[in-house]
Amino acid sequence: MPIKKIFLFILLLGILSGIVGYYYYEKNFYSKEILKLEILGPEKAHALEEVEYIVRYKNNGDVTLEEPELVFQYPENAVPLGEESRRAVRELEDIYPGEEKTISFKCRLLGKEGGVEKAFVSLRYKPKNLKAFYESETTLSTEIDFVPLTFEIDLPSKVEAGRDFDFYINYFSNSDWPLSDLTIKMDYPQDFEFISSQPKGIEKNEWNLSLLNKTEGGRIEIKGRLNGEIKKEEIFHASLGIWKEGKFILLKEALRGAEIVRASLSIFQQINGSSDYVASPGDLLHYEIFFRNIGEEPFHNLFLVADLEGKAFDFESLKTNLGEFNKNDGSIVWDWRKVPKLQFLGQGEEGKVEFWIALKDKWDIDSSQEKNAFLKNKVLISQTKEEFITKVNSKLEVAQKGYYNEEVFGNSGPLPPRAGEATTYTVIWQVKNYYNDLENVKIKGFLPQGVSLTGKIFPEDAKITFDSQSREIIWQVGDMGAGDGILKPAPNVAFQVSLTPSDSQKGDTALIIGAARATGEDKWTEKEIESICPEIDTSLPDDSTVTEEKGIVQ
């Protein structure tokens, strides 16, 4: 019995070993090295430019490879061309012995210079007559050697402690690929106090950019101040990146340092004797720029530069006694050879330069977004720079016209008018607003004795009121946006009046309506502005069908 048990044990062990051996044989008689798999592509590439990866595979064995499936994984920061996902799967035909094929995958690589992007490919297959599946895989790394974007911080190397200063983030694209979803992020030093930026960001340190085509760029202007210790160097760090699938991919970085120095000069200006003057179209402005030495050392041989910016300036009218004006760039330069205080400015001393310039009565506007008119004066002396913004009131224009012959109401009565008899006329008011948003716009007029409203008004819902005691007629226009009446039709109203002349008016023209006065509150400057249009009499200068004789009361 023991011999039989031993025999059975040996037999079972042999069968089990055979099964394991067969399985081991099936798994290993075929070498994975027989399938050659590789990725052909650039070792270095420019970011944002098209990159092509060629996957090449070859069956170097004697057995057909069945049910092959190829998976290509684009680099992490790639934008596939023609694919919806970074993982591309291809179901292949059987690969016969000696057969070689290639597959192309194209994308754009994103990332900063020096970054390495890795592509991965795997090929799964089953040798013919075997049940086991095999898998080959390989990778290819590509270094980004250039990013076709210019990105820099324009920051002075020295900044006076506690004084407002401006710096800029400049960006420019030379990529053939239009860029969207770009964002700029700014890391400020701890001692920096943010004041404002132009354009405004979604945060004080983050800006989303609009679509950027080739050879397009822009600038972000940031105003702030540094409150750190004197001689301390502060580092500003900016990042430009692109959002893909909720991830911020860095493309460019910029670093710039600034040393905090003690303030030595102060600058301030007055316009027409006021430090907070609000200008109006057509004004004549007298600029006075004052500079004072608040440091401990005297200054010698200084230059002072004023850069003027604003559509409202009439540069043809500029006058300055001691400065040199360049009309091409709107700058005025005063040098120490003509201004004694620029030649030597002792501790605590103050100097002044001045000029005169008129504002245009009107200037072009291209859209309603071009509102909130202002004048800018950037003053530079030594290393001290100040920027002064002067708000400009909007321009309101009212037109008042009178007609006998028109198609709105149809007038009646004798023409020329006769004493004691009623003749009706149509008065039309129109108002235009140019540069800033206005609120509570209204037009007032005065009806003389012998003139009354007939009740005919167009449009019928116009908000017109009449005070019979003061004989004042008022049209409540309401709010008006910048460019109303310029970029789109002007608000207007028509109303009919009836005139019954008296005997004392015979042989002369009779007044139909007094001067029209339009007023509105400027939301930008917080000032009330007005416009006046002359009175209208029976001569009706705007009605070409009425001759001078037809305006004389009979």
C-alpha cells in the first residue's frame, strides 16, 4: 500500500509539473524582443509649434501577432491635433512576420523653456496559436528649447520709499497659433502696496488676456508703492501661462528687482490755480509744475520732462516760455540752461515751470466704451516721476428748431401771423452727449405771453411738463450714455405751440419760445454741465419755406 501511494503521488506530481511546464512554455517560448516598437520624434522643439510623433512597429519573428491594440499617450502638457483626448487608442490589423508600419500623432507642446515633455506608447498583442497576451512599451522625451513669446517686467531699478510709482508687464506673441485662455499672474514682494491696474484684473494680481494672434501684444500698467526699509531690494515675479483642462501651464516667467531709496524730490501741479481742477471742452489751461528738494543734498543740472496725453489736448495751441515742445510725442522739456532752479536746487528749495494749452471743443470718439475723458501729465525730474490725471467734463449739445411746414403735426393759421389770430408752430428739441455718462438730463424752455401748448407731443410718452405760473416747459430726458446722439440717434421731442400776436407786435417778429437750456449731471466728474440754444421767433430760420416777410406780424 505505501508503494501504491508513493506511485500515485509521483504520478500526480508529474501531471501537475506538465501542466505548469506547458503554461510556462507557452508564456516564454515567444520573446517580446521580436516586436520592435519605437517613437520617432524631435529631441528638442519650440513650444506652441506643431510636433509630429511617428510610432513605428515591426514584427521580426516568424509568428503572426493577432488582436494588436496600440495606446499612445501624448505628453502631459500637449494639445493633440485631431484627438479629443491625450490618450489615443488604435485597434490594429494583425501584424504578419516581417511586417513594419508607422502611425503619426501630431500635437502642440506647451510649457516653459527647459521643460521636458514625455510621450509614451504601448502595444498589446497575442502571438498566433497562443492564449497569452504580451505588451511592449517605450517612451520619448522632448525638451522645449524656445517659447515664441516675449514677456517682461518694466520696473525702475530704484523706487522711492512710500511714493506711488508705476510699472508695466509687457507681453507679445510671435506664435503662428492663436492663443486663448492666457492668464498673467503677479507675485508682489511683501512690502508692496497695490493701488490700481489698467486694465483691471480679476484679482489685484491676476489678469485674463483676450485672444492673442501672431505679432499681437499688450501691456498691463500697475500702480503701487513700496513701504520697506531703505536700501532693501524687493523682487517682483510675473508668470504667463495658459489654462488647459483646468490646469495652469506655465509658459514664461519674468523677475525684476527694485531697490528702495529715500525720497529726495517732490512734484505737484496746479491747473488754473487748482490742484483738483476739472476741465471742460474748450477750456484754456494754465499748467504750473512745482518741484521741491526734500532730500539732504543739493541737485545740479536737472532736466524736467512733461509728457501730455489725451485726445482733448489742442497741441497747436501750446505755449511755453522756457520749455521745448515736441508736437510729435506731446512732450515738453525744460533744462537747467534756461531754468535757474534746475541748474541748482538746494535743500528745501522749490522751483516751478509752466505752460498754457487749450482743449478742443470737440474730438472724435469711436465707441461708447471710450468714455470717462481725462488728461494725463507724466512728469519726470531726476529719478522722480509723478503722474497727474485731470478729469474732463462731457459735452452736452442741445438743438432747438421751429417750423411751420412739417409732417409731424401739420400747422394752421395765417402766415405771416396776424394780430389777434392764432397760428400754430412745431418746436423740436434734440440733445447730444459726447464723452461721459450723464444722469438726470433735462431741457428747459420758456413760453412768452401769447404762446401756449396745444397738447400735441411726439412721441406721446415724452416726459414734458409745463408750469403755467412761471411759463417754463421742461422735458425730462433721463440718463444718457457716452456717445448718445453721436454714435446712435439723438433723443428728440416735438411739440406744437399756438401763437396769438398782440397789436403791439405788428410790424416785427414775435417770440415763439425762449432759449433752451439743457443740463445734466456728469457721473465721471460729478459736476453739472449745461448747453444753451438761442430763442426762436416767427422768422423761423430753420424752416426754408418761410421767408423773412412771412415772419413779420401783420
